[in-house]
Amino acid sequence: MKLGVTYPVREVAGDPEDVRRFVAAADALGLAHMMAPDHVLKVEHRDREPPLDGPYTEKDSFYDPFTLFAFAAALSDRLEFASGVLVLPQRQTALVAQQAADVDLLSRERLRLGVGIGWNPVEFAGLGADFRVRAKRIEEQIGLLRRLWSEPLVSFAGRFDAIDRACINPRPRRAIPIWLGGYSEPAYRRGASLGDGFIFAAPGAEAVAALARVAHHRAELGLDMAGFGTDLLAIFARDLEECVDHLARWREAGGSHGTIDTMSRGLGGEIGAHIDFMAEVQHRLG
């Protein structure tokens, strides 16, 4: 299992020296990748109808993943970078195609594009996107991204995007891997059919059960799990011991990747505490 870590952006943001220290530490530990979550707008939950049920508020900070990865790629020659996950349906498809291509080229092919449908209708509205059709839109976007990355000129007329003999330039030198994420049966089905891999976020036993659901949907499509990536983001671990336990269970289940999450552990805004946490998890996992 390749072990990586999420940059603790919700608790540590705004200082490039913190990113330098974190990337250097992840490199020194031999971790495989750095993940970054995504929210463009940070939204107050109070007095909303219907209520917002997502976990993040205006008090949480988020970097734009592409900007963070472009900076971090200049600091490390070996770390891979994974969005975990980019809310794709609230973003312009062609713009994401070019941003992802640029990061992949400038990092020498170290980007893994994790995408999901999001949960925050206020954020969607603020970005001029329709929350109600986000699942249908992401399905169309994934195919269009792959065409924009591979074809010298694209003509496309879909439900949500239209391109008239245009392209991104430069294009990536490879098909950038697209991994999906989510928590529901439709997400597992979507990931099984459209993704190169899946990013899971659940406690250990529940994550293993979710992995079985993705494998089930791939089998129904006549696809096996060979070459299909599976990453557990250990976001539901309440402390260091649970983080180790969840990732160890995931490794035993055959997960290809595991991602340490240091946030919501009471570590605060000092990057050194987050570095110590990830180092101890890595040590205990061996």
C-alpha cells in the first residue's frame, strides 16, 4: 500500500513556509503522495433553509488544490499530488482540463485528479453552477476531460458543455488518472464505471465494505479490480490509534493507497504538530 498524507489546510493556511516544512517532512519520511481537499467558498451554516448538512463552515480554510500542487511540485521531485476531492460540477470543465494539464506537465506527471459531486448548494450558486444536476454533469465532464487531454481539436455538444473546434494547449503527455470519491451507492457505481480509481472516506470496517461495493459494480460491468486504484482517506479516525487501525485494516483488505489525515485531532495551527502526527502513523504502520 502506498502511504500518503493530506495537507492540513483547514487548520494551517496562509504561510508558504508551513508548506515547505510539510512537503520536506513527507519527502523525508518516504511518503508517496500529498492530498488536498477542495472548497472554493466557505459558507456559514446558521439560518439556512434547508439546513446545510456538510462538515465545513466559513471557519475552515482551503487552498485551491491546483495552486497548492504547483507550489509543492517545485519543492519535491518525487511526491505525487492528489485532489481529495475536487468538486468538479461547480467548475468549468475546460478550465479544469487546462489547470490539471499544467500541473501534470510541470510536476512531470505526478497528478492524480480526484473528483466528486459536492454537498453545498450555496457554494454551487456562488460559482454559477446548478446543484440539482451535479451528478449528471460530472458524468459528462469526465468524458470531456479525457477528450481535451488527448485530442488536438475537440468538437463537443453536450447537455452542459459545448466546444466548437477548440482545444487546450499544452496537452498533458498522458491520460491523467481520474479517481472518484463519495459516500453513497450511486457514487460507488459511478466510480466503478467511470474512474481509474476511487477515494474512500469511512471508518476502517465501513471502508472495507464500501470497497466491496465498488468491486461489485465493476464485476457487473465486466471489469475487474486489477489496475483500479483504491485509496482510503482516514478522515474519520478520532485519534492516532484509530488512524493507524483504519489504515492497517485497509492495507489488509488490499487497498492500493492510504492517506493519513491529521486534521480534527486537536493539533491546532502549528505545522510541526501535524508533521509529528503523520510521522508517528507512518512509523507504527511500518
